[in-house]
Amino acid sequence: MASRVRAPNVRQRFLDINEEPDKPLPSLPIPITRRKRIQSLRECVEPILNLNLVEDLLDKVTYSLEKCKNPKDDLTQDQFAALYLYSLQTSFYTKFNGALRDEDRTKLVPFYDYYILFMSALDKLPSIQNNMWRGVTANLNDQYRPGTIHIWHAASSCSDQVHVTDAFLDKKKHRTLFNIKCYNGKTIKNHSRYPNESETILPPGTCIRVKSQ
């Protein structure tokens, strides 16, 4: 299938800022036994599969691995596929980011192995400092006043192309478009199902300070 920017009525990970709890959360759960190696993607999703949290997840993992046989940027195939899986327009990233945002930190436990693989992939990518765009179909002016500080607990998807973000917004409703000067963004264009989106991820736990409206 050809890569393309999808229709604006499709819910996007670029647009879910209003799902952030906008408050500090307890620390992420850390397993008592730390593994000496990063697991394969298939191994990482086993706890998620066992709980049947994501529909057709095994098929999505198989598809991602098939598409990621030639990794770039010194990533392994599994690291490449972990990013690719995240970029698919499926319920997986919704469940993953939902667990990262949940005040009940035990909800992240099934995703922990995937989280480690996902973060290991981001860590290998160079950090970029650039202006990024992120939006939401809602008016967040009162919440994001100049001088306020916010924590985005989930992986936050942005684009350096304003038309990509704007295309996903519902033009008939109130919209808020964020212009973000990022310092630790990770561009996954080479590792995404949709490279035309020019996606950059702000890692989980990114702190945002509002300068102006």
C-alpha cells in the first residue's frame, strides 16, 4: 500500500493531547528482576497477547517484522519493528499510550517489555532540536496558559510539517495547534509506516513550558 497522509476524520496519535492527565503520576513500575538483554519484539508482546489487550496483535507484529528487514540508523530489526508497530494506525498505540497515562501504574506492566524495546530504539536515534507541530480538536487555551508547565506522560507524536498536523484536525470544531521547540525529539520518518507524516516522537515524560499563545 502506498504511504500517504490519511483523512482528517481518522483519530490520530498526533491529536490526543487532551488525554494527558496533566498532573504528576507515580513512578513507572520496575520489575524486581532486570533482564540482561533486550527481548525480541515477539517476546515483548507476549504479556499483551496473554491478556488479549490488542486485537490481532500477533498479525500486526508479524507484519511489522516483515516490513522491517532492512533497519537503518543502527537499529536492530526488532527495534525498527517496535517503532513501525507504534506508527501503524491501529489500537496498539492507543493502548500503549493509555497505559503510560494511567494513574494506576500497574496497567503498564503488560507493556513493560515493549516499553524497554521502544525506548532502546529511541535512544539510538539522534536527538533533534527543531520546531514541531501538534494539535487537538479542542480549545486548550485555559489549560495551557503562558508560563505553565505540563508533563506529557505518553509518547507524543509531532510533525515538522504544519500541514500534516492541521490536516488531521476537524475544521468545524475548536482547534488548538501547538508549535513546539523540542530539544530531545526523535525523528522516526525512516522507521514509520507513514514516512510522509515526517513524525517526530517526544519521549514519554517530556516536560512542556508554555511561552505564549
